[in-house]
Amino acid sequence: MIIVLSTYPDRKSAEEAAGMLVEKRLAACVSMVKIEQSVYRWKGKIEKSPEYLLIIKTTEKAYPRLETRIRRTHPHKVPEIVRLDVKGGNKKYINWVARLGS
């Protein structure tokens, strides 16, 4: 199982991405978290903005297509895509993710 983190600039684009990833069977589940404010440096300037974090539960097999889909559809020029490999957890849940939520 893999967890992928990706932030979106607004609720609408985050909801659309979450729905599309589950619909296309690239993720078993996507949780969305509102971030009050992120602070980051972009093109030499300190920026502050609200964001929505997607916590995407997926598989090793689906990951390459998931990353490609996020890159193609994300509203940012350089989207955040962070992959975390899960080494353990509830076996029933991990098996459910392995079937991409079937």
C-alpha cells in the first residue's frame, strides 16, 4: 500500500481530483483535509495561501498512472506529489486498498 500526498489550491479542484482518482480506480480512497494556511517560497518570494491536502490511498501498481494523471490535471505548474510506502497496518484495510476499494 502507498499513501500519496498532494495539495490543491481550492476545494473545487481538490474534490474533482479526488473523485476522478477513485472513479478511474487509481485510488481506493482519497481523504481531503483543509489547510488553513501554507507558507512557502516560490520564485524567490514568501507566499501564504490556504490549501486542500489530498491523502490518497493506492497501490504500487497504480502509482505510475496516478502520478501521471495528477501531473496532467493539476492546476499548479509544479504539483506536490509525495509518495509514502506503508510498511504495516490493518491487514483487512490494506487488502481492501489492494483491490482499489472493490
